Amino acid sequence: MELSPIAPHQENAISFILRNPYSICAVSMGGGKSRIAIESRKKLGLKAIISCPSYLKLEWEQEIKKWDSGAKYFIDKGTVPENVDDYDIVVTSYGRLKHFEKHFPKFKLVVIDEGQNMKNMAAKRTIDLHRLVYENSIPRVVVLSGTIIKNRVAEFYANIALCNYNPKLKSSPFLEKFPDAVEFADRFSYRKEYSIEIRNRMVKILTWEGHKNVPELKEYLKGIYYKVSAEEFLTVKEVSKVVQISESEIEELAEEFEKMEMNPDSIGGKAKRMSAEFTIPSTISYVKDLLNVTDRVIIYTDYVEVCNRIAEAFGVPAITGEMQPLKRKAVANKFIDGKYQVLVATIPSFSTGVNLQCANHMVFNDVCWSAGDLDQAKYRIKRIGQKEICYYHYISGSPQNSAILEKLDSKIKTIGAVT
């Protein structure tokens, strides 16, 4: 099979990786980061270990078959191969990386997919990764991420620290200079030494800039507001029925809503969840109308129970973190093949590692707090190969969702400014 040509932005990223032994490849979602990593490995001719979320291991297998059919690869399904020397590429999950410890000196390239997940320096999987790279003086590391900062600037610290390690000196001047993530975030925007460290380590390519054949991006805010005062909330029984909460919770939730009316910055967890539940009937009705003008629609929510209820209304499986990765892929394939008109998923469980260009309408019943996760979800349809205009529909069930959308917009602008 003849391979499609490498896109100019991918060539630029590959060139950057070849020049920089430790690098962060922050190509936008849908820009083909897996191919960039695979092509870089081919050019370098190095034995590689790829660490990714467990549900993406099979996606990597497909990518390797497609872009490097001659490579011998091993997909970790709970066992470590007796002889790593038999393989050019090993694919494993974050949590199982430590099981390859005795083989680590044999790997000359470490690829971290969805690197934004390795943000916590105190997390065991991050500690294991840094230790294995440092102790074995791995010559090359590539971190892949379309949203290297998911929510806060401090989350950038772990990946910058990893990619500023010097394997020849077996030291990290960056960590000596900036030992604390909080201090790093506080000084990030105005200290020249930070911009120097970052500029030498990261390539950020906005895939869609300069691509005239990529459709225009349009976003729609569908405002459906349920403004309920504390008094109304206590007396309207329909509300408690729709929201499915006990009578004992009503007074507490009413107070939370009242606080929200007075101060949009005060958004409690229960009020946010309640807002999402309020919106379910409107989302279902809106999507049914939408299916009169398009053949497929993707619906996202931040909550498992909300996801289950919306999916039930359309007679399709709900994709949540409780569903096994293979089952998630099977559901997505049925959607891609046109057997399902609607795909319903929670944002955390299905916002990375899947291509859904078959659809161009995405509906958010509610949104999450993470700007990075929201961006990842949106780019499931806004990818290379999409030929239609992408429409995003936000169903706002209360002032909570509107305030969250405003805050997310502010976060996205901040993240864009520092990366």
C-alpha cells in the first residue's frame, strides 16, 4: 500500500525531533503526532518503547502497521517479552512501564503519548518514568501532546523537567534552577530563562494555520437557561424529579444555586452536576432535531450517570470509564460505519486517541473544568481528513455552565500564551 505523503507540518516536527534529543512535540490534535513519532524512529533507527494510556495500545498497533510495516513490534497485554532484542518497538501503558525496568538500558528512544497525563511530579507513574530515563541515561525522549497544559501552567513543569535532563552529564540544570512547580508557574510568564528552556525543547505547530483546504471552525452556544430562585426550587416538585435527587438535598442545592446567582465564580460540584442533569431533556430534544439535518452526532458530558441516561434515550451504549477499551473501540466503529447515528461519551473517557471525522456536529450537554480535556474532545472531529465545517453546540442548563464556559475560554487563552 502506498503511503500518503508526510505533511509539511509533520516534516517540521520530525526535523525538530532529530535535532533535539529530548523534545516535546505539541502538534495540535488531529495533526498526526503518532506518525511523526514513528517516522522519527525510522530515521533514527533506534529501539523504542512507547508509553501511552492503556486504551491507546491497540491504536498504536494500527499506526505502526500503517506507517512502519517492516518494524517488529510487541504490544504489552500484561506480559513482558523474554527477549526485548527481538523487537524494534515495544508499546506499554504508563502503569506497566516499571515492569520493563531490567530491559530499559536496551531502549534508545522513549516516546510518551498523551504527555499531559504525566503532569504530577508526585505521582508514582511520573516518578517511575523520570527515574527510568535518568538512571539509564536514555539518549532520546519524545513527549507527544496536543494539550501539554490541560488546566494550569504548573502542569507543564513535569514535562519540561523531563526534557531538560542531560543524559551525557547525568544531571538536570533545569531542576537545579527550578526545583518547585509552583515557583516555576509563578515566574513562567516574565522570566527570560523560562522562555529559553521552553523554546529549545518544544515545537508547537497549529496544524490548521495555512491549510486552506481545512474547513472553517464554527462554534455555537445554544442557551437554554433554567434560572430557579431558592423559593421556586423548594416548591417546584418537577425539578427534583428531573434532577433525580432526594428531598433532603433540595435545600442545600437551592442555597448553592442562590450563591451562584450572586457570585458566578462560586460554582459548587453539586450545582454543576445538577445543571448537567437539568439539561438532559433539552439535549435529547435538540439532538433529535439536529439529526434531521445531519446523519451523525457526538454528545459529550462530564458525568457517567448523565451519559447513561442520554445514551439510553437513543438506544446506544454509553461510553464511560467503566467500559473496557476494546468495547469503546467497537462502539466507535459502529458509529463510524453508520450503524449508530449517535455516539454518547463522557469527556474523560473518550477525548483522546480516536478519530471521528465521520461526524461534524458535536453537542456538549455540559462541560468539564479542564480546558485541555475540552479541547481534546473537540478535536475528535476537527482532524486531518475532515471535509466539512465542524459545529460545536453547547447546551447551557444554568448560569453554572455559562460561567464555566467563560472561565474555560480564559484558561485556553492563558495556556496559548505560555505555550
